[in-house]
Amino acid sequence: MNCYAVFGNPIAHSISPRLHNLAICGLGLDDFYGRVCLQDSSRLTNIFNKLSLKGANITIPFKEVAFAKCDELDQNAKKIGSVNTIVKKENKLYGFNTDAPGFMMAISDFGKVQNALVIGAGGTSKAISYILQSNGIDVDVVNRSQNRADEFKDYNFFSFDEYEPKSYDLVVNTTPAGLINNELPMQESILNSVFSNSKFAFDVIYGRQTPFLNLAKQKNLQVKDGADMLLFQAVLAFNLFYDNSFDLDVIKGYMKEAFAL
């Protein structure tokens, strides 16, 4: 039996075990996927090895820690600076970032996107900004302050105070605003101006209609929450665990059952 797990803190809410175990059962594998609440980030590698894991997913707040712990990194992880998937092969830890391609798969039904506004400057924003730009999309990033401007020097970066609204094909919220409260990720009057001239809105939060998405719908934008991004990054991560030996649509079919439970 091969064992896998998701590392995070908090982690009790994570549906990753449900997603991966549904695929494991559906494919007839004698494996198991669990969760680890990591208290001390410096012990990530130690616990990974102690549990004899073959692979793991990494979530908030340890993606940058995982990046530093890996022996080898894929191109996405190198460019973004964070790892959400670890695979152990030949006593080496290989780090991948499936958040970025998972996001692009999630927005595929939006249609053509030429420019985008990404709200927030955390790890998820890094992944989304990178993959958008890699696909030839012009990216503006707006954040509460200039604190992380150096990490976004490859994009048009603005603080809330200096940002002037314009039209976009896509507006993405990468902040936790709306997750446990009714807050918007930025000033309502500014968002209203942006939404009035934009087409699509995406919120990385899943499982609820956030104030961000509600406001976008009022302005007649096509909207999506983060459920598909969660699903697709998990599908890609699962296949990495198994040397890309399964059909992505088959994995997706089993994992989608998690959202119906």
C-alpha cells in the first residue's frame, strides 16, 4: 500500500482526502490518502519520511516551505516560488505546482481572455498571475499595499491607493475576503467600476457565493467559484503521484463525486 497526504494548518476542512480516495477506490488501487495538521513547518520533511509517504499535497501556509524542501522542481514551481505537490522518487523529493495549470483548466469555458486583473498578492496570486502571463494574457495585480511589490515585478502592480479602474476580460479574487465574512476584496465603488466594463469573474473560494461573485453577477458577468480549480489541481497532482499513468478525464470523473456528497 502506498500512502499519500495533504499537509496544512488548519486542515480539518480539506476535501483533498475525499477527492483522492474516491479516485484511488475508483481505479482499484490498494492505497490511502490522509491529512496532516503540521504544527512546525521545519518538520515537514521529517514527518513526510516518518509516515513513509510516496507523495503529498501542500496547502496554506506551507507552499513556500515545501518549495525550499524539495530536491528538484518543475518549471511552474520554479517560476512561482511555491510547491503544492511533492512526489518521492529514488529518495529525492520532486516539487510541482498544479495550482497554475489547474486554474487555466478551470477558466477554459470562459472563452478568450486577453487581459486580467488579479486581486491579492499571496501565493495563489503568484500562481495565477504567472500562468495567465505564460498564456499571453496581460496581467494587472492590485493589492492592499506595496509590501509584496518586488515579488510581482514582472506584472503591472498597484496598491489600492494608486489603482485606477479599467476594463478587463477576467477579474480574479485570490484573497480570503468573503470566506468567513461578507467582505469584498477591495472597495465596492472600485469593483463596481471594474465590473461595469468586464466579462468574467473568478473567485478562488469554493463552496459559497461570495460578495465578490454576487456583485459580479449583478453586473451581468459570467462567474465561477474555485471548485473547478480545486478539482483540476487535484486531478493533475494525483496523476503525478502515479507517473502520469492514468487518463485525466477518468480521474476527474471519480473525483467529481466528492462535490455531490
